[in-house]
Amino acid sequence: MNDPQFALIGSNAGMNRGNGCIYPADNPVDVWQFELDLAMDEVAEVERVLSPDERGRANRFKHADDRDRYIIAHGSLRMLLGRYVDEPPGQLEFNCTPNGKPRLVNPTRPSLRFNLSHSDKLALVAVTCGREVGIDVERIDPNCDFESIAREFFTPAEQAALRASPSHERCSTFFKLWTCKESVLKAMGEGFQRSPTSISLTLQRDRKSVELEIPQDSTEARRWSIRILPGITGYAAALTIEG
Ligand SMILES: CC(C)(COP(=O)(O)OP(=O)(O)OC[C@H]1O[C@@H](n2cnc3c(N)ncnc32)[C@H](O)[C@@H]1OP(=O)(O)O)[C@@H](O)C(=O)NCCC(=O)NCCS
């Protein structure tokens, strides 16, 4: 079977290639990107590596495009993680933390951590070892009513920063803050079970880095590093890692 085309778009260390597997040399975070639109015959091939549960979930989508993208996202995730642990993708097992964050069950690599995000035609996967990770990608929709989303999900300080940004940058500022926020909530493993307004983000002057504040819990805030992932045309993306 041909693997989908994975592109490594970021890694903070080299990779060791040994025993047929790819494994982090000194605890890097690898960020992989892949397309979710494949030809029908390719979708059928990727579907073969899914578990019965995943196939069931795929079949519950009403629209064929959503079904196919789910299959490609989860099949590709299996193919990618299979390389890290040197196991056939169809044999990988997953479970979830109590808050629903997926984990790979693998006795030889128990500390491997990953996180998946998909939006429209694109997926990103972050993979690391021994520390939590969260990733988020969103297609930038210039027609999105981001001001009303911000009113509901942003802190007053974030809303003020958005209003203060130049009008031509406001939409991109919103998507930067939004993906950073979601990547933090996903790294924590809570997703939107935790209120998005319980964490506050400040986009720094360079507009490339972000500071996290968690009222009454500065220790928790210091636990996380946030990176805006640049250079994905038409999308905003962010990564949060522990440490
Ligand atoms: C996790 C969450 C933030 C994802 O938001 P999103 O923008 O729709 O989706 P993304 O593409 O960025 O991420 C989705 C992936 O995140 C992962 N994920 C799911 N729950 C997660 C969690 N609690 N923490 C981190 N990652 C999670 C999964 O791999 C998921 O892929 P899938 O939906 O194809 O299975 C959101 O769905 C959420 O808050 N979920 C928790 C609340 C909930 O509904 N729980 C029900 C199941 S316990």
C-alpha cells in the first residue's frame, strides 16, 4: 500500500532512523502535514487500516466528503504512528484519557504522545515523547463572523487586543489566537470541556509568539510553550508543548 504523502513541516531535532523505525533523537516535537483529499481508490486502501470502531464512526458522517476525510485523517495517523513504533498501522491500538484525549497503547513506546487536528482539506499531527502536546489547524475563512465568536470565547483582554489590531490584520489575529487557544486546551487534554476563557493569551509584538496566562495558576501557565506554525497558506495553525 502506498502511504499518503506526509510532509514534516517542523522538528526541533534530527531523527534517528534505526531498526526500520523513525524515532526522536532527543525528545523533539515533529509536526507532520498531509492532505485530506485523495482519489476514491486511495480512500478505500487507507480505510483498510482502520479499526471496526473507526469504520463505524466514518460511516456515521452524512456527507461523503466528511466520511472520506475522516478515513484519510485516521488512516494516515495510523500509518504515521506505525512508523514511530515499527508496527503495522492496522494493529495499533488507541485509548482515551478520562477527558477524551486519544493515546496510543504501545508497551514498547509508552511515552509516545501525539495530537491530531484537521480542517477542511488539511491535517496536522504532532508527535513527541514524554511530554504532552496539542495542535490545532483551522482554514482561514475570511467571511467568518470572528467578532461574535471572540465575544463568546475570548477573554476581555483578548477581545480588546483583537479590537486594537489594525482592521486588515484582525481576521488573521483572530485565527492566530483561536488556534493557539485550542492547541493549549488540547495539550491539557480537556478540549472545550474547559472554558476557553479560563486561559488568556497575549500575542507578542512580533506576532509570532504568544504568552499564556492562567489566572490563579501561574505554575500551570509556565508548564506550556506555544508556537504559531507559519507558512501554511490559507490556514492558521499552532502547537502547544509541555516544557
Ligand atoms: C478536542 C476538541 C477541542 C477538538 O476540536 P476540533 O477543532 O473540532 O477538532 P481538531 O481537528 O482540532 O481536533 C480533533 C482531534 O483532536 C483529538 N482529540 C479529541 N479529544 C481530545 C482532547 N480531549 N484533547 C486533545 N485532543 C483531543 C482527536 O484526535 C480528534 O480527532 P477526531 O475528531 O477526528 O477523532 C473538541 O472536540 C473538544 O473539546 N472535545 C471535548 C469535548 C467533547 O465533546 N467530548 C466528547 C468525547 S469525550
